[in-house]
Amino acid sequence: MKYLIVGLGNIGEEYINTRHNIGFWILDALARASNISFSEKRYGSVAEMKYAGRTLILLKPNTFMNLSGRSVQYWMQKEKIELEKVLILVDDLSLPLGKLRMRLKGSDAGHNGLKSIHEILGSLDYVRLRFGIGSDFQRGRQVDYVLGSWSREEEEVVNSKMESCIEIIKAFVTMGANQVMTKYNKN
């Protein structure tokens, strides 16, 4: 069984430590923990790992956030992965910093990466792991906040959640989204 695990983010040095790149951070943590590395491929940086008899294709799109759907669609087709076996890792302003929530579907909530995926795939029915980045910004400053760098304190919180993110990804491919939500969404 194959799964596509997509971490949303923007490529380029100026985006590395930004809140919007949490999807990249999570996949980098998973790759380090699994002793695998990413290779530059068409539409993204890709790594492959085996876990519990499953193959996980880890994807960091190189299309920039606003065009993430192209990368997701390409890798779904290339690897013949059904939508229910796709997990999108995404930052979420509506959750407090470090809060993790899995959802089976939902709106894009103004997130350009999710909007692109919806437009290209024609569906909002895909699983996402939402990583709370908080909403500590003044009105009209959302873009600056999302594209801003973590403070040292925020970075400590984010790093402390990486193990939980890895656990949730592994649980998703072995238990399925419903059981993961039951187990992890209550925290």
C-alpha cells in the first residue's frame, strides 16, 4: 500500500524558518528520524520510506504554496495513490501554537496551498493534519505573520511537537484517519 504525505511550504532560503513552512519542517523531522533523505524530482523534493509494510512517499512541493495542487496531482498519478491515502500537513491560524488536529475534509479556510489542491483535484475530501501556528498578529498583518519567522520560544514549542507529528503520520497509515482523530484530536 502506498501513501502520499505532503508537507506544504515555500521553497527558498527566505522561507525556511517561516510559520507557513511547517509542513516542510514535519517532513524533514520524519526523514531525519527515519534516516532517509530527499531528492529533487519533478514538482518537488521527494523521499520514500517503508513503515509497517507500507510505502510512504514524502513530498515537499517546489511549486510554491499557491500552486501546490499541481505537485500533489502529479505525484498521486505517478504513484497511483488514491485520495484517501493522501495526507496534507498544513499550518493553521485558527489553532493555538503547537495544537495538532486531523480532519477528513473541510474548506481551505483561505489557505492558498489548500485552495490550490482543491482547485486542481476538484475535491475538499482529503485528510489534513493541521498544525496550529496561533494568530498573534494585528488586523491586516496576516500575510506578514504567516510568512514571518518563528521566535525562539515558538521554535521550541514547534520542535517539541515533531515527535507527535511523526507518531500521527505513522498512525494514519496503519490505523486510518478516523481512529487517529479519536486518539489524537482530544489533546
